[in-house]
Amino acid sequence: MTSIPGAAQLFDELDKKLMVYLRDGRTLIGYLRSVDQFANLVLHRTIERIHVGNRYGDIDRGVFVIRGENVVLLGEIDETKEEVDTLEKVSIEEILEAQRVEQERRQEQEQLRARFMKERGLQYTAEIGPDDMY
């Protein structure tokens, strides 16, 4: 059996539940309904899953159109396997608050690191973030 290269391979994934990791760091889970030659995707019954530490929350997004160049990772979810309970599911409000606190903590660390380097006469370059990946 010969494999078809490129975006055409995604046709095998139609109507399957997929996890899609985007360039901006978001994780989407939904059913693949359509794909084109540019690997643009249409997900149905989509949720956005936010992870902070060992907690996660899901936000319903419905139908979601994703430009192919924004996809970093795509994989099928095996619905026959049981979910591992190593993560705690929390409400949307709790996970969004935890995400905000985590982002503020990271910004404070970056500012401290930049100040530390400047005091020593060194030039500081911030770490690569999700927007700088491509």
C-alpha cells in the first residue's frame, strides 16, 4: 500500500477525534470534518483544553476553522482507552484564573532575569515564546 504525501494523508483522519496543538500554544480537541490541500482544518464539537500544573479545564468552542500553517502537532485520540486520572479537571473560571496567575509569574521571572543580566552588563534576550516558534 502506497502512502500519499502531504496534506492528503489527513483524509484518513476524517470523522476521527483529534488533538491539535497550535503555534500560539493552544490545545484543541475535536472531530475532523474537513481538510484541504493547504492542511486547513475544520473541527466539529471542539473544546479548548487549558493545562496549568496538574489541573486542566475545557472551554467549548463548537465548530473551529484552523489555518494549516498554525498546526504544530496533530494526533488521533483513542476513545477506547480510559483516561488517566493524573490531572484534575476544574471549572473554566478556576483554570483561567490559574493561567493568568501563571502568566504573571512568568513575566515577573523574565523581568528579574533581565534586571539581573543588565546589572552585570550583559544583554538579555527573552526566551522563545509560542509566537516565536515559526
